[in-house]
Amino acid sequence: MTAESGPTGLGRRRRRLTDQETEQRMLDAAVGMVNETGLTVSLEHISLEEVIREAGVARSAVYRRWPYKDLFFSDLLRELARATAPASVGGRETTDALLAEVAAQRLDGLGSPEGRRAVLLELFRREQDFEIVHRSAEWRTYLALHATFLGLPDGDLRDEVRAALTESERGFTTRIAAGWQQWAELFGYRVRPAVGIGFETHAALVSAHFRGMVLMSPTSPEIASAHIDADPFGTGETAEWPVRSVALAGMALTFLEPDPAVAWDEARIGATRQQLSTLSR
């Protein structure tokens, strides 16, 4: 055999995977397949043989690890619950881009309470998160996991899936709350003390709003697509409002109010304008 030629015969055989490697490849392949199509309330649409082919592992090793299909699906549920999280809606980049666009059109209005309120309302009117959520297979999987969890019998599997989903939900709500707090404070708003909640509870309600819309949209598409030409919050400007955005803005204005501790002097206005201007660069 020359130096240039590769190994032949037995030398070309792939290294035998360990049982642990086989297990992880199978779970990774199945999670990838679920994330492509979304999870249904059951896992019957997942073929174990297809997962084996996708993972590139030996059937004998798979059936040694999981003698029954249901055992594999139990482990897959655990893996999905640990790995799956709600898609982070628009994310920071999407929000920054929208905020920069809106602010560029309305920077001159930051000097008045009405102008700052109008900027916030315009952000709600043009929100893009619902469409991102609506198209997301990750979100469909996440919602289906919750439905699947409700059907699990009491036992270790149910407890493990519950704990993983709770942890995922906590992290998601914390991220959303941080974003809402940042932008509320930028425009001098706070959570109304009288309602007795914080930004995390507000974020959980916003999340519930989006989930409800996603769940209802297949059978009631008009609830997600309906628009009105109106000035629902008395800004003096009539515009095309998605009905879902009216609900979101109404929720926000129920819980948020201008912070009386924020002094909107020339220095504060200038600093806010500067911060908004940097987003569009």
C-alpha cells in the first residue's frame, strides 16, 4: 500500500460506537427531526427506523439500549423537555431594528409625555413577534410538550418533564422580562405599584397572550390576521392596527405608567435620543 492510498478491508471499517454514543446520536437525530416538523401531542409520527438511519447507528445497539419503542420515546420526551425552549420571539436584534426605525421617525417627540407614549404604542402596533412565533416549529414543539405532559401518568417521567419545562419557562420569562424592563425604563415607564406585580409577571402574561393566539389561529385565523383602521389609544393618529397588537398594547398600558421619579430634562432627553440613534447605525 502506497503512502497516498487509504486503508482497505478491515482498516476501512468505522469505529464501533459506544452505547453512550449510540444513545446520544439517536436522541440528537430524533430531536432534530422533531424540530423540523414540530411535535404532535403524541410521538407516533416519529419512526424509530428513520431515527436509526438518520443517526447512522447500528440497529442492534439501539434495540439493546431500548428493547421497546416506548422506552425510547420516554427518553426522547426527557431530552426534548431539557433541550426545547420557547423560541425567543423576535430576539434583541429584531427589537432593536424595529425600535431604531420607529425612533428615527419620532425622535423629536421624546420631549413630551405624549410623544414618548406614541413611540411605545407604535412599537406595539408594529410588533413582529407573533409572526415569528407563529412560524416557529420550536414553539409548536414547546406547546405540544405541555399538552403531552398533561397526559403523562404520575411517576418519574412526568416529574422529570415537569421540572425541565418549569426551568425552561423560568429562563424564557426572565429574558422577556429583562427586555420589557429595559425598554420601559428607556422611555421613563415603570410597572404601576398599585397592581402589585413585577416585570416577570407581566412577561408571563405577554407570553400567555402569544401562546393563546398561536393555539387559536389554526381554527380562528381571523383573530390573528384581523386589522382595524383606528386610533384605539387616543394618540391623535389613525393607523392600521392588528387586533392582536391592540390587545398587547392594552395589556402593556394596564400595567405600565410613566415613572414620576424620572425627570425629563434636556440632559435626559439628549441621552435617550443618543441611545436610540446608535441602534440605527
